[in-house]
Amino acid sequence: MTFEWWFAYLLTSIILSLSPGSGAINTMTTSIGYGYRGAAASIAGLQTGLGIHIVLVGVGLGTLFSRSVLAFEVLKWAGAAYLIWLGIQQWRTAGAIDLNTLAKTQSRGRLFKRAVFVNLTNPKSIVFLAALFPQFIVPHQPQVMQYVVLGVTTIVVDIIVMIGYATLAQRIAGWIKGPRQMKALNKVFGSLFVLVGALLASARHA
């Protein structure tokens, strides 16, 4: 793989990671509700889910999801239902934030697991990686190392972008002066979760 090929993939990864999706929404809501430590756990969970998708693509299971309508539909509806459930939970969240109380009710381990599930149940992610990776793989060169390079690039880029989303969320949180504003923000993020879930449910197998 040449530097030019890698740089082209890097730019592609940046554009894709910047596109708001369930991962970005999850990172921002966690950052506002649980601070940077909670956001760090969430980002780690998202990257774990993404890493599993990359491994699945590397061993060929990504092709299965891209070709099997049943496998795609099952994962799609599971992911859509989970995102809509998260949206409803966000809507029901109280207006005021007490970080000490939140830390007791939602450990970083639970935030990590939630983020892993958010990424794992997104079939568009694994199908897209299965379609994208081969475009940047040089056939006559060792493929394992090329998959490793592309996978690491994808995860590093996504980590940086998610840190940016977490920081942005903290800036937004700084403007919140009371429970009324926080309740309104919870409804906004809850609606976004439901919207992303609905969009995922409407996705069709390619």
C-alpha cells in the first residue's frame, strides 16, 4: 500500500467519522451527563465495537452481512430497537444533573457496554467497511498488514473525532444554567436517538 492510497483512505475515514450518527450522539449525551471520564468509557466502547466489525470484515464475515438479507435484517432491527429505546430513556431523564448520583447509577463499565452495543448493532457499519476496505487493498501485496493499517487508521480517526464531539458537548453543557434547559436538551438528544433508529430501520439491504 502506497502513502497516496493510505492518505486517500485517511481522508475518507475523516469524512465518515465526522458524519453525525448513533456513535456521535451517544458520545455527546454521555459527555454531558457523565463528564470526560464517562465519555472516555463510551468512546472506548465504540472503538471496541468498531474493532470487532473490522475483524469480522477481515475474516470475511462482512461479506456474509452484505449478501445475506436475513442477517442484515436481524441486526438492523435489533440496532434500531436499541437506539429508539435509548431515545426514550433520554426523553425520560430528569432535567437537573447530579454527577455524583449519575456515577452511582451508571458505572463506566455500563457506559462502555452500552457504547459497544450501539456500534455492534449497526449493520450499515460492517457492510460499509466490507465494501470500502477492498477498494484500498492492493491484491499483490500481503493483505493482513494492509487490513491492520486500514483498521488502525479507522479507529484512531474515530477516537479523535469522538473526542471532538465530547469536547463540543462539554461546551454545550457550559451554557446550561438550570433543569429546564437540561430537560430540553435531553429531549433533543432523545429525539436524535429515535431519528437515527428510525433511519436505521428504514435502511435497505444493498
